[in-house]
Amino acid sequence: MKSFLGVVLMFAALACQAQKEFKESFKVKVTNPTSFARTDVLVRIPKDKLPKDFNARAYSVYDKQTEVPSQYNAKDLNLTGIVLVLEKLNAAESKELVVRYNKSGEVKREYTKRTQAELSYKEGGEWKNREYIGGDFKNVDYLRVPPQHKDHSWFIRYEGPGWESDKVGYRFYLDQRNAVDVFGKSVKEPTLQKAGLDGFDSYHHLQEWGMDVLKVAKSLGVGSIGYFNGKSAVRVELTDSVACRITENGVVYSSIQTNYYGWNTGSTKTDLVSTLGIHAGSRVTKNSLTLSTVVDNICSGLIKDPKATLFKHLGDNNRYGYIASYGKQSLNNDNLGIAVLFAADDFMEFTEDQFSHIVKMKPTSGKLTYYFLAAWEGEPGGIKTEEAFLAYLNEEAGKLAHPVKVSVTAK
């Protein structure tokens, strides 16, 4: 009885402290519309739904008496506002969260960092033709790619920007290849800052944090952007210029925006903006695309590997469609599952070329969003069988088709 009373008193004290620390508050209702439970649930409270006097520098979110780690997104225009991740929502469950804030001032919160996005290139050296000689790596939030930079120029650490959750890491080659690769993680904490410091070779072998687990070569890797010209996938190779920005590097959500100016697909030229985002507890990357010119298709897909089994689903009202593969296709010769997921309304066709399994999708009003994921058996609690991977994949496809509902209910 004393123990129970002690817990009650502790919660009461925390609630009282929060009320003293933050004078204003409003309530938010989050509902799981599906008949299955969800874990690590991304919740966004949009900027335009927040009170007019809301102060993003002094706030905190509570689920009853428990403080929920959150962040305020201002730079990622696809996900502005308060972003948080709920540990669990049961089937058809609704939760009422309370957001407390002060109208002015700043109150700093320290939460465990579960996501990361970074971009690092060399300074202090010099270009000799297409190679960068000397210098030291420096982390930055923005880079306009030098015109002389190509693959293996030794200019950008692990050849491009990286992003990760506590499940998996990704990078894409910020050069003429513009293809997505996978860093399998054997630990939960952020690890990208350890990759590529001693060159490109080390992370192709198992390290204490994990390794590069996917061979990309001339393929779409997993989830890379392309245009299908009727014969093959054309990656975002020919451009006038490219600029990359870390838009969010947060505790529960991170994202990267890349502007490809004058992408020549072979049939047209367009400016393309790609925003890649990942949240804590998830393997899934969201890729939001905006195009300045009408393009008859955008494609994505997966590398072809004879050691992996291919799976396809067209998608419907209950599930996103997907193209996926699973098998001993990792560079560590163990099991790796990869997939691209898309809305059924965006689907055009499945196809292939010499290097990739491909899905063609139709942009609408110059916009397209799709998702991709990788699940390596070497991660903590990793998926180790084809059956388990397909179960996981179908669950994720169901979640994407039925996002949680969020509403501001009261102030």
C-alpha cells in the first residue's frame, strides 16, 4: 500500500511541477483507426493547429503524468509542428495528450537521441581534377555539390548524407549515382558519426556498430529515385546542379532535403525536390517528391539479387502496395529484407531492367510520396526469417494506409 501511495504521490508531484513550469496548456487526441496495435507511433501536431500564442522554445508533452519526448520541426516543410513518438497505441485506442507551454522564454529538455541526419565533407584540402586531396571532415547542414565532385572523389564522408533511426541507417550517394544504400546497425544508439572516418573500405566489413549491408552498383539499391524510359531506370544522374540540406536532426525525427536542379530524364527536364524522413523506432523512410515539370512517371525499386526472393503486392484500401525481396543478399552473407511501398492510386506497373526490380508510379500535380525500408537480421532483435519479414512488411503496409488521427481538442 505504501508503495502504491508513493507512486501516486510521485506522479502528483510531477504533474504539479509541470503546471508550475508551464502556465498554458491544450489537449490533443490521438486515435488508432486500425484493429491492430501499433508501436513507435509517429504523431504530428501541425503548426497551423497550435494555439496562436504557442512558444516552440518552452513546451513539453505529457501522456497522463509521463513526459513524452518530442521536438518542434520548423525546417522540414512536409512535417512542421510538434513531432513525437508514442510507445504504443492499442487497437482502436484513443489517447489524450496534454501539451504545456509558456508564452515566452525558453525551457530546454534533454531526451535520448533516437534519430540522426548528417552531412560531412572535407575542408582544408584541394581539388586535383576530380579528386579532393587532404583536408579534414566537417559536419555541415548544407552543401551545394561542387561540379567536379563525382563518385570516389574522397570529398564527402561515406559519399553522401546519412540518416538513421534506432533500427537502421541509410545513405545516398551525393554524386551522379544518387542511389540509396543501407547501413545495418548492431546497436540502437546513433552510429553514422563513426562511419567513413578512415575511408570507404572499413564500413564494408562488420564493425562494432554494424556495416554497409547492401551492394548497390548500377541498380536502384533500395528506394532510389528514377525515371523509367521504357527500357531501363534512369537515376537522377544528369543535372544542372544539386544542393543538399539537413532539415531536421532531432531526437525522434530526422530528415534531409535535396534539390536537383534541371534533372534531365532523357525525355524532359525538371527541378526535383526530395525530402527523406525517418522517425524513432521505425525502419521506414518516407520520400516526398516535388517536380516543377510534368513527368509521366517516377520509378523506384530494388537491386536484383539471385539469393533473394521477390514479392509484389498491388495495394488496396487496406494496405499500401509494395515490391520487396528477402534472403541472404546482405554483404555480410546473412538475411536482409528490402522493400518500396506506395499508395495503390499511384501505382502504374511493375517492371524490371538489367539491374533492378522496378515499380512505376504516377506523380499527381507534380507531387509523389513513397516509402522504403530495410530489415537486417543483425540488428538488435532483427527479423531472421522470410515469414517474419512478410508479416512485418504487411503490417507496415497497413499502417501507411491507415495513419493515426490527430486533433487538438481543447485549450
